[in-house]
Amino acid sequence: MYNLSYAEVMDDLCIDQRLNEHEAMSIVIDKLSVAKEQGIRSPEAVDALFYTRRLWSYFLEHLADDDNELPIETRANLISVGIWVLKEVESLRQWEQDDFSDIIQINAIIRDSLDG
């Protein structure tokens, strides 16, 4: 029987969580890309903005958790990005703007950083 150490189990869990976060970001980016094609007033835009807000709310909750092991500066920077994303979502939702390009690009940058 093979026994994993606590550290090995935790490393595996962290890798899995990063993969899950990467996959969730990919789904949101795909939804935002479809929304960009269909237009700001489309059902696809409503769906994309809902899921983007939901994902980033989850991220912000976990970034603010004292048990989060990321360095404080990294957490603060990601929280700032998250706040910007939520403001961008709201601006798009309110039809104050109609360009999804910036929010897609920022989400792609964050997603791609989860690879390493």
C-alpha cells in the first residue's frame, strides 16, 4: 500500500485547484468571446457576464481569506484585478459600453498565469 505524505496530498490538491481555476477561466473566456460576437444585448452576453461575475466573486472571497497562502502582495494585486473585472462586468451589464475585448484579455492573462 502506498501512503502519501500530507505535503504530497496538499500539493496534488493545489495542482487540481489550479487546473479547476484554469478550466473555469477558459469557460468564462469562451462565453465572453461568444458574447462579443453576439452583441451586448444578447442572451449570450447576459450569460457570460453572470458567470464572469460569479467566478470573480469566488476568487475575491478566497483571495481575502486569511488562510490563503499566496503572498500578500500577489493577493492584493489579484484583488485589484478582480475589482476592475467586476466594475467592467457591471459597465457591460448596464450597457454603458459594449466592448468585451479588455475583459477577455485580462481574463486570458490571469488564466494563462495559472499554467505555471
